[in-house]
Amino acid sequence: MRRAINGVMAWADGIFTPADILIEDGSIVSVSPAKAPLSRNPLYAMPGFTDVHVHLREPGFSYKETIQTGTLAAARGGYTAVCAMPNLNPTPDSVEHLQMELDIIARDAVIDVFPYGTITVNEAGEQLSDMDAIAKDVIAFSDDGHGVQNPDMMRRAMLRAKALGKLIAAHCEDNSLLSGGCIHDGEYARAHGLPGICSESEWGPIARDVELARETGCGYHVCHISTKQSVEIIRRAKAEGVNITCETAPHYLLLTENDLQDEGRFKMNPPVRSAEDRDALIEGLNDGTIDMIATDHAPHAAAEKAKGLRGSAMGIVGLETAFPLLYTYLVKKGIITLEKLVSLMSDAPAKRFGLDSGIRPGAQANLALWDLDAEYTIDPKGFLSMGKATPFEGWRVNGACVETLYKGNTVWRRASQGPQP
């Protein structure tokens, strides 16, 4: 199959240039200067985004999300690759358990899905998973949803991961400091009599693991950082040569505790924190301390999110809103450039996790066409994800994905050219 995408602003070598793109048999044949003048409002051809932190909920929790619905939601958001977190049932801690997930991916996914293997059996923190046996089929190792509490267990995991050439992607959370908290231990929690989650519960384990990564030489990736201290620790570790990267998520960059409402759609783990924390994260984006943006897309059933801040399950959805939100509230406000945002969502995560990304001759035709002038209101009722809980409901955004191609095939196309995505 042959297709020409002409007259677009195409991402090439870190910048956007007017181009014509030729695709044949699932691959990009050429990216050449546009032959004709571009329209007044051209589409932007971006590499398919890579999200290294997504919960697809299968096997075990298909009432929350399925691999089919989750990957369709990802395609709508411009993603062509996602890394699926392992807090499933059963957890992918052995060949047998992992195969159940791989079979569903092969059957139902509309884009690339790269599963994580667990660090420990059943993410219980007591025994290493069968890391050697599952390494060839997993993107990295993580006990996401649970912090590895025992430093010796984490040391052993890092040594095995290094020997296997895999990253450890750590959910950093010290259970001894949680005290039943449901939101950030700050002004809102005190004003409303809610138990708080202290910042040290996140940055303490990061500081511990930095020393273990330094000792073992393991490639170490920190999931969903939310505190200024986390940024400082990681910045210092990078300067000292530790093999460390990290991610943050849109909600930590755009929200603070002052935006909270007593609704489940504002509850996630880690929680949104203070304005000072948010500002430190933005500084970390700009100076390269924070390597990438992931969504931590974590869908739940409506009933699980209907019990306010205290009683709701932790987690929000984000695949369908990440780019429009960040484009509108970071790029258009001059906080970061469009080129920086695309790199944070595509090139940087792909490079760290050993995946392919880019619009260039010979590459797979994994790309998305964006109408950056489209303006609309975020309405979760229209999400393709089964999860509808978003703190950004009602926000006005610019940027709608018009079409997403995976291996040259259309896996998402906007139904009309109107303002709605």
C-alpha cells in the first residue's frame, strides 16, 4: 500500500519543516521538502508518542480497561507505543503469567504494547520474579503500584536487571510514611481534615535507590516524580554520573493542591502537590533533569472513583488528553517549546527504553497528524478509554489528533474536521 501525506509540518531531526511524506508497505520511503506552499493552518506530522507508564488492566481487571480500549484511547491521543504496567492478575512474574498478557496483546492491541515484568513475585516484595526467563519479552522490570521496601531486595533486583540488560523502573513509595494518606500533606489536607501523604514517602526511596544504582551500575528509571526534593536528588545523581532517568505526568505539571475538589477524579498516587513542587518540576523539564512525560493512565470503574478524595481508588486517565493539555498550557504559554514537548513524549522515552521513534526514511510509519488550531472542551463522556476520571474535565484546550498511523495503517481518524477531537 502506498500513501502520500503532502503539505504538512513534519518532525525531522528535532525540528518541524514543511514536507511531503511518502509511505509504502508500512514504512516511510521519503521525507522531502514540500513541493507546494503549505496551507494557512497546516497539519503537523509528529512521530507516534511513546508512553512508558500505562495501565491497561488486562489480565485481571477488564472491568476497568482492556488492552483493546486502552490502545484505542492511546491511538486517539497520538501514541503508537505504550509500556504496560504489571499490577495485573496474575502479575507477569513468570513465563506462564506473562504469556497470558502477551496473548491478549497479540489479539487486541492496535498499537505496540510492551509489557513490564515484575521485580518481585506478585509484587509482594519478598522474592524476585523469574527475571531471567521473562527478560526477553518485557520492556523493563517494575513493581509499579508498590514500592520495593527492602533495600537488599532492590539491590538484588538491580544486579539481575543489569546482567540482563534491562532497566529497573521504580515506583518509589515508603509504606512506613503513608499513614493512610489520600492527598498531599499540605494546606488543603489540613484545611479539610484529610490525612496527607508526605513528600518524603517519595523522595526517601529515590535517595536510597540512587545509592544502589551507583553501587550496582544498573540502569534506573524513576516513575511519576511529583516533589521538588525528587528533582533535586535526580539532578545531583545525574551530575555525578549515575545511570538514572525519570518521568513526570501532566497532572503534576499543571495542577497543585489548590486545584483539588473532593471528587475521586482528583485522587492519584503520588498526589498533586504544592505550587513550589510544580514549579520545580517545570524547572526540571527545562534543564533536562526530567527526561520524559508519561501519563500514568490508570482507569477505574465509575463506582471506584465516586467516593471522594478519602474513599476513591487512586488513579486518573490521561492518554487522550496529554498532548492537548501540555500544548495548551505549557507550549502556548511559552514555558517550553513545541519541539521540546514532542521530544519529551516521543524521542526521549523511546531512546531510554530501546524503542524506535521518528519520521525518517526506512522507519516504520508510526506517526500522528495534529490540527494544532482545533479548540474544544475536554469531555470524558467521549473518551474511548473505559475510564472517565480526569481532573481536567471542562478545560479548554488546543490540539486535536486528526489521524494516527501505525505501520502505515490508520488506527484512529477523527470523524469530522470540526473542533471536537
